[in-house]
Amino acid sequence: MENPNKLLWRCRRGTKELDMLTRKFLDTHYLNVDPELKRAFESMLDMQDTELYALLIGNQTSHDHNINKVIQIIQD
């Protein structure tokens, strides 16, 4: 798992909305979730902005159950 400071840099996306949503998870949940969800979040940060945005607004779901859990935490 990556250093939270490095993840903070990776949360900087192409749009303010994505920045805010990814930072929200990093700031409030990342340190307290299971390692599987930490890895899922890190995988999400590797996605293209359009794919990540579609997941976050609910237009699509991931084939990865843990990514869907992270998305649910962000949306709640």
C-alpha cells in the first residue's frame, strides 16, 4: 500500500469533482479500511478520469467487488 502523501498527489485529477471525491475517501476513510479496500482505492486512482467519473456517479459498476465498496463509501 502506498504512502498517504503519495496518494494525495494521485488524487489530483482533471476535474474538481473527482479531486473532491477521491480526497474525501483518502482524508476520512483510507487509514481505517481493510487492506483490500486500500488496494481497490489505489486501483481506482489508476483509472482514466472518464471511467472513474462514471463509477462515482453510478453510471456503471466495476467488476471488482472491492472497488464497488469504495464507491459506496464515497457516495454515502
